Amino acid sequence: MNIEKTHLFDNPKNVKRLLYALYFCCGLLVVLDFVIKRKVYHSWENLWAFYPIYGFVGCVVLVFVASWMRLILMRDEDYYDSPETADKADLAEKAEIAGKAENTAAVLHAGDKHVRD
Amino acid sequence: MFGIEMAPFVIFFIAAVLAALTQGWLRGAIMLAAPILGAINLWMTPEGSYWAVSFLDFELNLLRVDRLAILFGYLFHLAAFIAIVYSLHVKDRMQQTASMLYAGSALGAVFAGDLLTLFVFWELLALTSVFLIWARRTEQSYHAGMRYLLFQVISGLLLLGGIIAYANVHGSLAFEDIGLSGIHGWLIFLAFGIKCGFPFLHNWLTDGYPEATPTGTVFLSAFTTKVAVYALARGYPGTELLVYIGAAMTCFPIFFAVIENDLRRVLAYSLINQLGFMVVGIGIGTALAINGAVAHAFNDVIFKGLLFMSMGAVLHVTGKINGSELGGLYKTMPKTTILCIIGAASISAFPLFSGFVSKSMIMSAALNNDHTWVWLMLLFASAGVFHHAGIKIPYFAFFAHDSGIRAKEPPLNMLLAMTIAATLCITIGIFPELLYQLLPYDLDYNPYDATHVLAQTQLLFFSALAFVWLNLYKMYPPELKSVNLEVDWIYRRLLPKTWQGLGQFKQTSMQSLNAFGGQHLARLSDYVSKNYAVQGLLAKSTSTGVAALWIVLMLLAYLVIGLF
């Protein structure tokens, strides 16, 4: 590897700085809630820090639900690749016909592993 | 018959023919000239109906120019111009011709004054756009294109059926407010709904768009769905069902977007999410809501185009688009990174960026009309869109872990196109009046009051905080090489497997029938030959007298039974 110049976020300090800036902005925005008198269109907007809490909780729920969805919905990358799976099935069939039990097991195993990865 | 007014699609179709016949810089110049000349032509065309044609008993209007159509007209010229600049480096006759025809068809559809003309361009949209997917020239894109086309053709057939029913009822083909009355209303609604990506009918979009070429997706994201939004705004304003459909559209895609690995597919999901906002606006149907929906369509084409362009640029220079394979690109692609972040800020509706000035109109309209739950869903979707499109896209492509890829910036024309789009995002964000004056209704709306700005900023910053928190504590779902099952599973897996299963069932039942037959037919034939063959019991011939004797005996028995 060539010696490369270090970039902005290669330095963990800069990442920290960015995060602190975000924390500061978040704090400031909550404080502003008390300073700025705003129009209220819906009674729920009167709740303490309605928007910040809604945003935060909404996103956390979003990510958790999405993670759970993965348990049910996630499949291998080439799940739909019919030509390849067909090839694999062909291979297994041919191996079986030839009566090479070892070969079949190996091919099937490879296929299995592929799906599980 | 024809006035001096030129229909915008004609310019693009002529340019498409010329582009097919030329090459090199000349083709590029012709393609660039089309949207510029088209925009000038549109600017000089006064409102009204032109190109009236009689067809059977119906009056067709090939060119209807009013405020709603003009807005979409300018939008499509602008989108075409940006996308053409973005694809100037491409040397692919098929793709370039198809993209010009496609843009022309979109213009034809929005300026169609009657339903039959709309239908013709509706189908042309489908036929021309599929070549942008096939132009990738991979087996995957071929199949995705076929599935895409299937949906589009079904949409076209529904539209045609609806038009026939409509003509039957109304005796006219004029494209005005249709409404959900009668079978024609529902058929046309469904046809529009497919192209607009209604839930369960949306898969052609998330399936097809990410398989198109880097430049093709930019065209695709601009036209088909926005024509559908236009058609809904024209035909079904104030249809309450649309409010709920739209709210569902804003929410369900964001869950899939969070776990999707292909970053252009993430954008396709977020495209449906943005369409949801527009559909809600159309469903509410007040002047503010319709204005918001149309303004959001305008902004979405530009910022979604910008995001698709930035991801297309990443795909173009790295050959990769999966979040799991990218990261750290900001080091060598700082310009693309910044442009992408501008698009991300716009779609997230940060104040001073374009998304804010249009989305807040729809949110306000939802609140004004007492759609509290819908408003909460839209608020959730706003936080969610920031999460998956605003943060996830730039973060996993340009930051996150260093993938070791040291790709150069994309070609100059790509950067230029992205810069134009980014400039528009910021300009509209800062000077929203520029856009507002084009809207169909005259309204005095100011998005920049303390209420809107503070609420939206709080929502977004705390969404960002949630992302940081989840990421720091390793709770954020990592990018994984995977596909997620979706509605398309039904027709890509369930139906073929069921069909296959039925075939197998038929085969096995035939086999067992054969085996059964092989076993029992032999015995049957043995039995038959034993009894009926020449020497068989039942084949014995006896004299007529014996038969007569038997009959006499039987009659006698009958008589005896009858007596008692």
C-alpha cells in the first residue's frame, strides 16, 4: 500500500467533534422549544418536546422493526437467480445418475452452504 | 386542423429519430437542443386546447395546455435536460434513442386533453422505458425488464378497459375529473395506481429501476411515476381513499429501505415513500394540498434525480452499488459526496432545501383537514426518510467503513448534471416563490415560519441522534449481501413453484396410474381372456333350445312369485 494522506474522518477526534456538534444542536433545539412561542395546530404539539421525542422514538422503532423483518424476509443474494439454481439442480441430477454418491453429496452440500451463508 | 402550436412531444420524437441516425458530439448536441427548444416552445404556447381531431364520434385533443400541465411540462423538460447532460458520455444508440422517446411520451401524456391520447402515451411510456432497463444487457436486467413490462402492460389494459367504459357512460373522452364512481372510475384508478406504485402494485418499481443502467435510472425516476401523479391530480383530486393509500405508501417502504443493501433500490423505496406524500396531498384535495402535491412532485424529480445520479456515478466509477461493498469514497470523490449530501438534505426536507418548502404544505393540509393519524404517519415517514435516504445513502456509500476503493470522480458531464440539480435544490429551498408561482392555485403560503422550521429541525436532528445512538451501540442493522422477500415473491417464487408442483403432481399421478395399470391390466386381460376367449366360460355357444328352456323357467318362477 502506498502511503496515503490521512483524510478528515481518519482521525477519530474529528468524528468525536462532529458528534459533539450534533449533541449540542439537539440540546439547543430542545431549549429553543421553550424560548420560541410557536403556533400550535394540534393539541399533541403541546406535549413536552413532542417533535424531538417523536423523531427519536420513531427512528428507533423503525430500525428495530426492520431488523425483525430481516429474520423473516432475508434470503441469500442469489435467491431468485433461476438459471444458476437450475444449473445446480442439473449438476446434482447428473451426479446422481452417474451414481457417484460422494459427488452428489459434495454438490448438494455446496448448494446448501450457499443458501445458508 | 393543426394550429401553429407545436406539441412538446413532437420535438422530442424528432430529436429521437435524429439521435438514432447520428453519433458522437452531433448526437449529444441534438439531444441537448431538444429540451431547450421544447421549453422555449412551451413558454410561447398560450393556455388552451389545440390539435383537435375527430375520431369515430369522439373529439380528441392532442394538446391541452393549462397550469397543471404546464408545470409538469416545464418539470419534464428540466428533468430531461439534466438527465441528458448526465448521460452525455454514453455511446449507446438504443439507450439514447429510447430515453428521448421516453421523455417525449411523458410530455405527450401530460398534455393529452383526452383519455385516448393519454392511453397511447401511457403505453409508449412503458414500451420506451423498458429499453433503459434492458440496456444494462445482463440476464438479470432482461428478466427484471420483462416483469416491469408486464406490470406496465396490465396498467395499460386496465386504462383501456376503463376508457371504453367511460366513453359508454359519458359519451365523451375528455380527460377531466373522473372520480370513483362506476366500473370505469375504478379501472382507470387502478391503472393510474399501478404506475404510481400503490402498495402491492409497486414491485415493478423497486424491481426494475435498480436494474437499469446508471443513466437510465435517472430518466426512469423522473417520468413514469410523475405522469401517474399528474393523472391522479387531474382525475381524482379529493378522493379520500387516496389519503389512506398515500399514507401507507409513505410508511411501508421505509422499513424495506432500512434493510436493503442495493443503494439504488433503497432510493427506489424512498421514491415510493415520496410518492406517498403526493398521493396524500391529492387525496386531501384542497388548494393547499394539491399545490403541495404538485410542488413536491417537482422537487422530488430534482432531488431524487440528484440522488440517483450520485449513486449512478458511484456505480459508474466503482462498478459496485451494494452498501456492503462500498464505504470511504469521500476520500477520493469529495465533489460527488457533497452533491449527494445536498440531495439527501433536500429529500429529508431540511429547511433551506427544496423538500422542505413542498412537504410542509402537505403536512399542514393534513392537519388542517383533521387527518390526525395520517399526519402522524407522515411525520413518522419524514423521520424515516431522513433515516434511510438522508443518512443511510451518503453514509454507507461515502463514509462508514473504508472499503479500500479509491475511485476517481465521475466524468465532467455527470458532475455538471449533479451540480445543476443541486443548485436547483438549494435555490428552490431558499426562494420557494419561484416554484410557488407556477403552481395550479394562487395561494399565499410561507413555509419559513418559526413553527414549521423548529418542528422539522427538531424532528430531523433527533432522527440523526437515533441513528448515531443505534450505530454506536451496534444496534443498527449492518449492510448484508441479501435479498428481502417482498410482494414480488408471489409471482417470482410462489406461482412458478405452485405451477411446478402441479406439473410434478401430474407427472407422479400419471406414473402411479401407469404402474397401477401395468399391474392390474395384465390380470384383467387374463381374466377376460379366460372367460371370453374361444374356450372361455362365457364364450361357449349353446343351442337356441337351451335358451328357450331358461326363459320358460324364468317366466314360470315369475308366475309363481306373482301368485303368492
